[in-house]
Amino acid sequence: MIKLLATGFRKKEKKVLFLASGRGSNFENAVKVIRKKKAPIAILGLVTDNPQAKVLDLARSFQIPSYTLPFADYKDKKDYHKDLLKKAQDLAPDLIVACGYMRILKPEFVNSFSGKIINIHPSLLPSFPGLDSQKQAIDYGAKISGCTVHFVEEGVDTGPVILQRSVEIGSSWGEKELSLAILKEEHKILPLAIQLFCENKLRINGRKVEILK
């Protein structure tokens, strides 16, 4: 089991910081997979904008440091984003993983960690970006949806695609059924994308991400 070391991290490990706002299903699964596979990854911690987020309980159960920046408490939201950037810079991660993080990262943050931020999104991008992607797919009458792990850039859900998995939408499905089916696929590709990054197997070439052997 990979453990957070009190005196530092093993030399070859990549340091990963998670951002999340809600129940933390992808965070929980990613941590379990990382530790089970004994991947060369050290988990720095979790940052959340929501002091009521269930993901905080998961972080405690995993003995992973958590940092709460309550977005609602900031009168000037610019200060929130400044504090988020400072916290990330202080922690100095090799990779930042946004999984269910409900804030748009500002250009200053994205540029400070260019090529080092990935996000999991519940649709086959570029289809159905933004919020309520599962509802968008159902309302549109799509036959297939899925999930995407992509690098984060300044646009919303516009960064280069790392991995995708498709889900065939059942004829009687609603948003709930589609969400559950997509989540199962998210649990497969997010830990894999993290591992590929930390093993230096991802190379961005324009709009395309090459997976190295």
C-alpha cells in the first residue's frame, strides 16, 4: 500500500492532488485502485470548496490530508480562486485531478499547472459539455453517451482527450440510469489516466494525446 510519508515522498513517485465538491465516488475509487496497484503515486491531499462534502469523510477514512476552502464564505469570489491557487502552489503537485469539482478553474490556475490538470466528465466530449451532461444526452435523444478524461485548459471541457468509454443508452432510461451506467465507466478510466500520467506515458500533441508504450 502506498502511504503518505511523514518525512517526504519516495523519489520516483508523482505527487497527486485531488479537487472535489461532492460525494467523492471517483475520488474513493481512484485512491483504492492506486493503492491496490502500488502505482508510483503519492497522494498529496484533497481540496474541496464544500465543507459539507461527503468526500471529506472519505479523505479522513483514507488518512489523506484535506483542505477546505468554503466557496460560499467568500464575499469576493476572486479571493477564493487566489487562495485555491496558493494552496496548490504550496503543495506543489505533479498532477491535479478534478473529479466532481464544481468550480471552473481560472486561467491563472490553469496556466500555473499547464499540462498537469485532468478532469473526468460524464459525456463523450465534445458532446454535452458543462453541467447536467446526462440530462442533456437524455433530452437530446442520444443513443450513446459515456465519459471522458481530458486535460484541462482555459475553456470549459475543451482540453485534449486522454481516455473515453462509451455507454449505450437504454430505451427506457432516465437521467438516473444513465448516470449510474456512466459512473461505472468513469471508475475504470480515471485511475488509468492517473497512472498513465504518473508513469510518463502521456504526450500532448496539439489536440491529440498520445499514449506511449
